[in-house]
Amino acid sequence: MKLFAVLLGGSGVPGRLSEDHETVFVIAEDERSAKKAAKAKWAGYGRPHVDALVSLDHVDGFDISVVPGGTVPEGAFVSYNDLPHDEED
């Protein structure tokens, strides 16, 4: 199993002449399975398509390994908008 980052694209809401995008992360055995799992996470309007997909084995000098058994604790997600920001942000 591998960790994949997938950039999804899809139609904007009715009345908009643009496309919405969303990046999701999935655990899958291969690219085909990753595409299917990512599309199932699409929160946008209409049907999504995959604009980009990458298997993540290393990030910023750190190895990434996928092991079964993890859980996400309640309240673990922190929105960027909830964090304090410097004027440069």
C-alpha cells in the first residue's frame, strides 16, 4: 500500500464558468485504485476528473511508510484559517 496525493478537478457550481479543484490523499495499491478512491472523496459539484496523481515515498528528506492501525483523534484537524498569522502570510 502507498500514500498518494491526488489533485481532482471538476465543474464549478452552476452559473460559474470555471473549474473547482481539490487535493485529497488516499492509501491504495496502485495508481488505478488511487484514482478511484480519490474520486470517491470529491466534495465538489458534478463528476470529478484527476488532474495529477503522485505516490509519496519521501517528503522533505523524510521517508513515508504506510502501516495499518492508525486512527484520527477527535479534533485533530486544524484549519489554516484558525491559526495565528503574521502579516507576511
